[in-house]
Amino acid sequence: MPDPAVLAMAARIDWEPWPESGYPAVFPAAIEVELTDGTTETLRIDDVDGSARRPWDAARVIGKFLDNCARVGVESTAAEKFSDALIGAAHPDLSALRSLVGATG
């Protein structure tokens, strides 16, 4: 069940298409925040970390996968076993993902 605070925050978010962003040649991001005093702050990133031009190394990708598994309650040993099997296989068997999802209870 999603956290009610997260759902409340998500309900306050608006988005719109950004056709002139340059995607898919680059993967830009922009966020504009309206503060309680009515002022706005904007942050733009021309090409996000982890894009094709700014790729992550394998250790960082695996670390993010393991962190995400932990956040949803997957036991670390199950997540590591799945990750190792996926990376080490010439032809990965993705059906093993079902057992990983089942590990969240």
C-alpha cells in the first residue's frame, strides 16, 4: 500500500510534454517548484546522469537495483541471487523474476 504522504504529494504534481527538449538525442530534465511564499525555483539539467551520453557503470546500476529491491521489502539475499544470475547468464531466464517479486510477501 503506498504511503499516504507520498500519494498526497503526487496529487500536487503537474506535468506537461516537452516536445523541444531534444529527447531522445539527450535526456533533459526540468523541475519548477512553487514555494509557500508564492515564489518559484526552477532547475534544469541538459542531460541527466545515467543517460546514453553519461552512462552509469555496472556497479552503480546493480547498486540501484538492490536499493530498489530493499525499498519494496525484497530480502537482500534474494535480490543479490537474482542480480548475479541475470548478470552471469549468457541468456538470462527472466522467469526467475517471479520468485523475486514473490519475495516481497
